[in-house]
Amino acid sequence: MIKKEDKDDRIKIPKEIAKNIKLIELSTKILATDTISGGYTSLFRGYGMEFEEVREYFPGDDFRRIDWNVTARNNIPYIKRFKEERQITLMLLIDSSGSLNYGSKNNTKNKMVAEFASLISFVALSNQDKIGSLFFTSKIEKYIPPTKSKNAILRLIREIIMLSPDEKKTDLNIALDFTLETMKKRGIIFILSDFYCDIDYKKLFIAKKKHTIVPVVFCDEFEKSPIDVGLLDMVDNETGEIRLVDTSSPEYKKKVLDREKKREKFLKELKKIDIEPMEIDTESRIERVIIENIKKRKRHHI
């Protein structure tokens, strides 16, 4: 059964975690600057469009909006006209699997997810957009329907930090199926994950036809390159199993390199279907990553 937001679901939050939640809320609220908000408005809100009608093509019109079916029937070019929606829905698909608990230095990937989700939510709400979230592992863990309430941001941070998922592994395809079924109008889908899972790229491509898809790839530098410090106890965050690993062995080095190749393949597949990801390391400045990504997208769509 999918867990939904419940107003009576009042969990007592430990003081240290409550303090952490408040710090994330305050710091990201400050970072939701005019620079980020303006870029979000000009770029992402421009995608919140609904079809209105077709009309004859005039010189100077965007040729990318030509309706080729109507053009073929009438032997003269026609273009599609759209109207911008005043309000769009932003959905956050949040990977709650065990691997997001990892972090080799000051921050875990999970903490970075909380900061990113909070920051982008403040920006969206300042533009009068709705925010919804879906927490997933190898199943749908919890669904919070889209809302314009600012209290939803605190709820969102709390769930990211405190959610105890039923499962540990990841299935992004299930999350995409659920979102495409429930999100009827065109909107923006941010997928927050480290993407250490099998991905149906056809499903992503189908989702891109209707919505703006933004994969946000969380990583840690330690995961990208093998180390050589001899025997080391390591925890598999997806299973909870503790293993004694020989970091000097060829098997360990091959596993790390294979994981990095898989990540590179994932980025190449996204490029093939024209989806621009954001990459956030556990030591990243999130606001800088967002601003740089907005600049990239503007250059791409001009």
C-alpha cells in the first residue's frame, strides 16, 4: 500500500534532527535568490504550455512548431499555437534507497537531496507553482500530492531525513509509471537519485514527450575512484551487509571501475534522448550547480 501524507501522522522528531531540518530550511530559503528564481521562471515555466490551435505559418514563426500533419493535408505550412499555463506542477521523485545514505566526508548524498529538494521547492513556490513528491525504492514508499503550501517544504525535508523505507533497493521505472499515471497535465519532473539501478530509457523518453525531465545525479568522489588501503570493513547500504573488502585486490578495483563505466553509460544514454542532467557531488554548492544548469539549458534551447 502506498503511504500518503497524513495530517494526523505526527512523529516526534529528535531535537538534533529537528535542528538539522530547520537549518536546511533556513539556509535554502536564503539561497532561493532572484538569480535562481529568475532563471527558473524564464526557462522552466516556459515549458508549462497547453495546445490552443493551429494557424498558417508566417515568416518569423518558429519552424519547430510546424504541424506537419496539418501542413501535408493543406499543402501550406501551419504551426501549433500554445498558451502558457499560469501555474505548473513540479514533482520530485526522491530515491529513498540505502545507497543514498552514503557520504565519505562531511555530507551524505541523502542530506544533499534534502537541500536540493528544499531549495528548488522554495523557488517553485515563490513562482506560485505546486510541489508534489514521490518517495521510492523498489516500490512506491510515500506519495505527497502537489500543493502550494509552504508547510510542505518542512514536511518534505523531514520525510527525506526520517523516512524508514520498507525496501532498500531501487526501481526508478515503478516511480515513473506512477508519476505518468497521476500527473495528467504537463509539468516538471525532477528525479533525485544516484541512479545505481536498471533504467528503461524508452520510459524516460516517453515521459519527456509530455513533461520536462530533470535527472539530478547525486554522487560522492570516493565512489568514482578505487582506493588502496588494504583490508577495510565496508557496508553495503542497499542490503545492510558488512563485508571485509581487500581494496588492493583486482576484484575491488574492477567493481569500482565498472560502476563508473555504468555511470558514464547512463549520462551518454541521457544525451541520446536529449535530457540534460544535473550532477551534484556531496561537496558541491547546490545553488551554483542549479545556476550553471539553467545557463546550459538556455544555451541549448536558444
